Amino acid sequence: MRLIHRSIATALFCSSLGAYADSPPVSPFKAIYSSEWDVGISLDGEVERSLIATSEGQWTFRTYASAMVASIDEQSIVRFENEQVVPLNYLYKKKVLGKKRKASLIFDWDSSSVKNDIDDKPWNMEIPKATQDKLSYQLQMRLDLKAGQKGPFSYQIADGGKLKQYDFKIIGNETIQSPLGEYDTIKVEMDRGPNAKRETYIWYAPELDYMIVKLKQTEPDGKAYALHLKSMETL
């Protein structure tokens, strides 16, 4: 009888492990990007981005960069429902020359609200269905492109205690050279209107399951942030 109970326990464990390991609509991965970022001082280095299972039905999408005088850690815990990214928690930490900034979001979909906590100042905000955070929308756009959508794309983003709308449009195809080889990409631009001074471009590679192979943002003051895919592995 004890052996039967042990077999049942083993079966239940394997069943839960199977649920934990279910693949999301895009491949889990770990990728290294060469980076150029200006956070008051210009830094070059590497950025690690990953999509990894962290608990049953939940996945952590993370961007992490570190240097001697600065670091950025941004992560979104999500689940996937019918090709839709559902953010659950968002965390952002930045440290530059000893100065720290942090922000967190906790999504409560039962009450259609999100708890914001910016530098230890929390408050709640109502949100509509399909709201994303400042990182998870990149996964959602990847799914939308993979589904064959041509745009324009529009996402409601919980950002800094406000609900913002991020609009994007496909502006063409471009061949990108990388250490992994040459890839035909879909180039997407964030549409901020005709007079915008901030520019954001993202290049997605269909051959790599619509992985981002390049990202570049230029701020109004000229400071820039860029990523270039250097290596990757699917998990």
C-alpha cells in the first residue's frame, strides 16, 4: 500500500511538473545583447534578456544589465491566455552612481486594477482588459506579429500611475547583420505623432520565432539606448 501511495505521489508530481513546463506561444529563451546605453554617462556592455518558467503557468520576461557604476533590472511576470499576454507583476530597478530608483506593479485582474508603487509611494488604479506593462507589451507585439497581424498596433500600458497608449506601425523590412548571421526583419516604429522628438524602433526576426534582434531608442536630449542580438538559446 505504501508503494501505491508513493506511485500516486510521483504521478501527481510529474503531472504538476508537466503543467509547469508547458510551453508558451513563443519559445522560452535566454539571449545576450550587446548594448549601448546613456544614463547620464555613456556605457557599453552586455544585456541579458530571457523568458523563463518560474512557477506553474507563470513566466518571467526579464531584461538585466550591469556595469561598475550602473545597473538596470526590469522584469514582468506573466501568464498566457489564448495568445494574449496577461501581466501579473512588474518590477523595475535602476542604480546609477549610487542613486536608486524602483517601481513595481501588482495586477489584480479580478478587480480590474493595478497597485502601483513608485519609490515606496503606493496607490491603486483601475485598468481595462488587456492592459500591459512597460515590458510585457513587447511579448504581446511579438505574438501579434507571429499571428500575421499587419498593424497598426495599439497597447494600453500601466505606466507611472497613469494609463498610457503605446502605438506602433510596421515601416518595412530590413536585413540585419548579427553575430548569429543575417536575418530578414520586420521593422516597427513607435508612433508618437508627427512632432515627437523621442524615437523608438524595434526589429523582429520571423526566422527566430519573431525574436527582437535589435532595439533602439533616442531621447529628446540625444541620449540613446540600443540593443543588438549577440547570442541566444531556446530553453
